[in-house]
Amino acid sequence: MPHFICRRRKRYVEEHIQKTGVAIETQGFTFITSGRKRESLTGNATLHLYPHFRPLLEFKGVMDYLSAEISTSKQKKFSLVTFVDTPGLVDGDMVYPFNVNSAITWLGEQADLIFVFFDPMGQALCKRTLNIVEKLSEKCGDKLLFYLSKADEAGKETDRQRVMMQIVQELCRRPGLNKCGFEMPTIYIPNPQKPSRCVNMIDGVCQTIEKTINQAVQKTLDQLEKDCDLICSTISSRLAQDRADVTNSKQVRLHSFLCGALGVFLPLLFILSFVVSTFSKEQLDELLGEGPAQTLTIFSGVVIYLWDLIPEDGQVVFVIIFGAFCYLLLYLAKYFAGQRNETLTKKEKRVMTEYNDYIQDIVKTKKISVHRPDVCHVV
């Protein structure tokens, strides 16, 4: 949703929400947004409504000066806009309960448009205001728009021209604001009881807002498509990686099993062969049965035969090497077991597949239909 920093919004909402007096009437930030019922919110409730503005809490003391006005207005595209009314700024000994310069600058960086209203009262030319405007111009000059508000109260046309020249001269003194193509349309709230010949460009402000809304919608839809593609590609790559992990885990599990089995079987067979050699064939047949006894006798015979081939003075060394080899097999079994990658469960794979199908079949389809120019404005 686009956010606009401004100090007049009655014309757009077609409802009286904030006072429209001189700039020093307010000391806090007021968010004007659309809702189902008319209500006013305090600081904590405002941040619950706008959690992405929680960084404002870094400015000590600003919490008590946050509020929100929720309007039920259905005028224009108000449901897609959030206006931010900033504190009035004055020079001199005026002390603000928080760092007003930094707070306004931070909000300006978040907003889609920044409206700077100069009025004939002259308060808008205070040093503090111009310092903030100049700082905002450095970071987000393309979002800054200047207007001469309450132009109908400036007197005759010559008086208005004099006021505008005074403002332009003051702005030109600052390098950051002295730019070519400077525009400052005159705007005011029409009063049927006090008709004015002054050109009123306030409808142009509304058109600028709606143009920015349309651009924001287009950017959001474009970003939605990119996010959908990113999610789908991430899901596909994750499922592909999971299939590779499953294959790798099977191989690793097999290696771990073989090493572990050999690490246990070989020393067990070695020891068992010497134990079996102490029994006679009849005793083994009686204990194990003829078939198992014959198999065990063959294996133990092979081990004893190989053992006899080793010289007596080398048998101790062989036992040490054989023990180290068996230990190495057990270590490799543990190592391979630790190399297994965690794989997705059936439920996780099903959920990810459902997400992918939903994005492809539902989200992208709706995005294409919404992106059409004839329906873009109803998003």
C-alpha cells in the first residue's frame, strides 16, 4: 500500500479528519487510513496496525506521539492509500519530545510520495523545515512535490506571486533544493461561500496520488511474479536436492553397514576360530547341529590355516595390525553414518508440492488477470 507524507488530505478523502490550521498545531504523527468503522487509535495500537513502522520506536519518545485515524470513506482509491500527517515545525525555543528531524526523514524514506506544503503564513519557510526538506531531497528527491497551499488566502494575484517568489528565493539559497524544473502548483480547499479566481491545482494532486497508486500496484504485481518464480524454483531445487540426498544416503548407509559388519565380523570370526579349534567335530555336531558345525569348521579352518602361515615372531605384530584394521572399519562405519544428509519427510514433500501447485495454478493465474489494464484499478 502506498504511503504519502502530507498535511492536507480532506480533498481526497472527502471527509474532515484533521485540523487544517497553521502548521504548528500538531506535534505528533497521524496515520490516516481506510477501515470498516470510524475510530481513532493511540501509539501502541497504531504500530499493531502498521508493524512495518516499528523502527520508529528507535526514536525515543515518539510512541506517545503516534496516532491513527481510520475513516470509512470510499472516495477515489482511499482504500489503497495511507496518509501520514507530520508534526508542525517551528524554529526558536520550541522543544520537541523526540528527534523530530530524524523521525520525519525516516518516514520520508519509507513513503511513496512526500508532499511539502508552503502556505502564505510563512511558517513553512522556517529553517527546521527547510533543513529536513533538503535532507530528504538528497535521498529521495524524486518523491518530493511542492505546493503552495491555502493559495486563496494569499490575497490578490500579485500577492500570491510575491509569496511564491519569496519561497522560491529561499529554496534557491540551498544547493540541495536549487534544481531545474522546479514546480509549485497552487492548491486550496474550495469554499462555495468565498469564491476565488486563483487557479486551483488540487485535482492534480489527486491525480498524482492515483498515478502513484497504479504504479505501486504494477510494481507489487511484478514483484509478486518474481517472488512466485523464486518460491517455485526454490521448491523445485529443494525437491531435486532431496532426491539426490536420498540416493546419497542409501549409498552412505550401505558403506556404513559394510564397514560396521566387517569391523565386528572379522575379529569375532578370528576369536571364534581359536575357540572352535578346541572342540572336536562330534562336540560341535552335538552343540550346533551337523550343518552349522560344518560351516563353522570350514571358516575356522581357513583362519587357522592362514594363522599358521604367519611366523611366530610376527604373530603379535599381525594381531596389532589386525586390531587396528578392525578399529578403522568401525571408525569408517561411524564416519559414513555421520555423512548422511537429512531428507524431507513424505508430509514435507507433499506440502511443498501443494505450495508449488497452488502458486502455479492459483496465484499466477490471478496475477495475470489482475495485471490487465482494465481491471488493475480494482486490486
